[in-house]
Amino acid sequence: MITRILLSLLAALSTAGAALAAPDLSRMTAGELTVFLRAFPKGGELHNHLGGGTPAEDLIAWAVEDGLCVDPAELAIRLTCASETYRPAAAFVADEAQRSALIDSLTVRHPRFRDRSGHDQFFTAFSRRGQSPGRTGDALAETLNVLAHQNTFYSELMVTPQGAASRGLGARVGWRGDAAATKAALTEAGLEKLVPAVVADTNAMETRAREVMACDTPRAQPGCQVTVRYLFQAIRQGPPEQTMAQLQLGVAVVAADRRWVGLQLVAPEDSPDAVKYYDTHMQIVAELTDKGRNTPVALHAGEVTLAIVAPDDLRDHVTKAVRVAGARRIGHGVGLPAETDAVSVAAEMAARGILVEVNPISNRVILEVEPEDHPFTWFRQNRVPVSLSTDDSGILRSDLSGDYALALKMGATYADLKTSARNAIAFGFLTGEGLWQDPNVYRKPARACAGQIGDAEPRGACADLVAGSDKAREQWRHERLLKAFEAGR
Ligand SMILES: [Zn+2]
């Protein structure tokens, strides 16, 4: 008996010891680091576009199966074969050199492909990545399996459902002088009637994904274990009433369906419409969400440098996303230190818990910001919460572990990686009380769970907390994974 108690005490001590010893990642070889970071539980991913997550090889396979065509001049997959210059995808990719060129065209793997910058190759790739509408479930399955392979089980994916229908309605209604009047006109025109179509699209996508992953069968793939939520992404190009119609539909969908948890605003922040309507877009978001109070908002902002925008457009994008629109999270934020009020905005973000979704590989390719020039360390010094994410792993040919690896070159320590992973759930838009009283610090567990975090099962009041909160449930799972990972080293 005494031996057994001693043994279990020793086991507990060695587990605690392993958990306390922060590994020195700078001493690892490249191979050791790859193994370590893939297995390291990264909590979740808060910035990932479903439309950019699929590897080119899958898009090509689906194009062949679905009888799609390739435009040989643009090296683009097309949904129709209407032009006589288009070739059936199957015939086109039968030639290995052509298949390779098509993969180059759908990704950023070939630097200076067709003499395009990384920025231009990346953003134009979306229009070449043709995919049958029925394949969104296949794309979802691929994304979830990749995340599970990274020992990571929560995702907020950006998706744009019913885009053409909502934008068409926006075009018919037109701009009515300000956001409030346009909102009323869109409601009057029946915008909210598109909500059931979005719910049906979501159901179809998830049903297909679960079928592809063989969920609920003995052959279930790891992606079945990933909890997924969606951010309704609107496109910041075209007339503002069309962007607004998408956002307004997003607000209605978030209210109607718990799988949809917030809004996003996407497309190149430096494009002419995005720059021209930036202030209008911030006012629209503020009007529709009551400055983020009735609907959670994450916004791409500060995905700019002086190389790609005029100085005027580098002064206040993050500032306005935070102070005008009411964003709770900022996508990228690279330009923030150059903004006029950078220091006070960073202090406000730290105080209010507004997180920056940092995308190291994306920033290196699109903005040409090398890790040593990235403001990651400045965010940490200013106590601005950060979480690492991939942005568009299919186009960027990357994965979340690769972004964690690049963060090390930005000065991140193992403790920073742990914080990033925990932040990916704590600052997610899941509802319910969290397991931590001090997100971004993680020293004070929720009172009910003190002394239990990392245990196999929650007990007593903590069990009630976890059972009643989507957020606490994901955090509980992550803490168990983290403890097992650290104990196993
Ligand atoms: Zn993005």
C-alpha cells in the first residue's frame, strides 16, 4: 500500500516537474522542432479561410472527378467548359508539366510565378481555384483533418455563404445615404429571408464533411474530433451597400444559428475599394453590431505596410477597427506600430482583451515582412493578446506548426507558444464562462476549477461549469492535451 502511494506520489512529482521545465526550443535541431511543434497542442485556430485552406492537389482531383475545365491561358480551374479554349481538367493534368504549372498557379510555391509579387500571386489565386459548390464539405473535412493532425481541436473558419444572393440584394437596394437608412432598406427588401438558405448550406456542408471523414463509424478520421465554428466573412470590395448586405446577413445568421459566432471583413486591405470605403465599412460594422456589443466581430486590419499603401492608409486602420467598429479581434495588425495612436491603441487592446491574430507565414509571403521585422514582440511587450494562425494554408503551402516555428524566429519563447494556444480558445467567440479568470496570463483558474485543470475529468462545481459552457469544454480538453504533452516529454 505504502509502495503504491509512494509510486503515485513520485509519478505526480515527475509530471509536475516535466510541466514546469520549459524546453529550450533554440537548442533543437530542425527535425526535432518539427516533431515537437506538430505534437504540441496549439489550442485552436482563429484565422483560417475555408476558401484558401485546400491544397491544390485536392482541388485538381475534385476538378477531374466533377468534370470541370482548365483555362490554359490563366492556368485556372473553371466551373464551366463554355469557352472553346478551355480544356477538360482530366486531359489537361494528364500532362505532368501542365499539372505542375497549374499547382504553381493555385499556390505561392513558385516564387515570382509569372513575375507576380507574393501579394499579387496570393490574392489572384482565389479566382483561379475553381471548386464545385458541393465540395465545400470536402474542403471542410480536409481542413479539420489537417488541424487534428496538428493535435489541435478548435477552429473558427471564415466562410462566405449566399454571397451572390446577398450582394445582389444590396445592389438592388443601393446606398441610402448612411448605414442606418441602408440597414432599414435591406431589412425591408427581405435580406433576412436568406437566413434559412445559409442554415441549409451549413447543414449540407457539415453532413458532407462528416461523410468524407466517416464520422460515427469505426473508421472515423481524426477531423471528426475538431469542434468547428464559423465566422461570416463579407468582401470589402465593390459598392458599400453590397458589403453591407453580406454583413447584415451575417448578423442575422449569428443570431439564428449557434454554429455561426461572428463577423469578418476580408479581401486585400490595400485594394482601391477597401481603401476608399474603409471608414464607411467601419461605420457599417458599428451600426450593425452596436460596436460589437450584439455580435462578435473580428476584422482584418493592419495587413498593410508602406510598400503597399500610401502613408495616409497606414495611420489608423487598426485604430478605427477597434475604436469605431468595435472589433474584439484584429486579423494581422502588422501596421499597428506605424499608426498615429499606436501606443494608446495597444494599451486599450491590452486592457480590453482585444487579440491580434498573427499569421507569420502569410505576412512573410504577402507583405514581405520577415520574422525579425514583425511586431510580434512589440505586441507581447505591450501585453496585447496574440494567437498564431495560418490564414490560407492551401495557397501558402503551410500548416499551423509552421507558423508556430516561424514565431520562434520572431522572438517567441515556449511560454509564448503556450499562451498563443490558450488564447486561441479563450479569445474565441464560443459562449460560456471560461476556465481562466485571467486570459492571456493564465495564473488564476476559475474558482470552481482551482487545482483541477489538466485532470482527466472535472469534479464538483467545476464539472457543472464545464458541462454548461462551450468555451470551458474546449479549454478543459486543451489543458488535458497540454498536460499529457508536457508529461510525455
Ligand atoms: Zn485572412
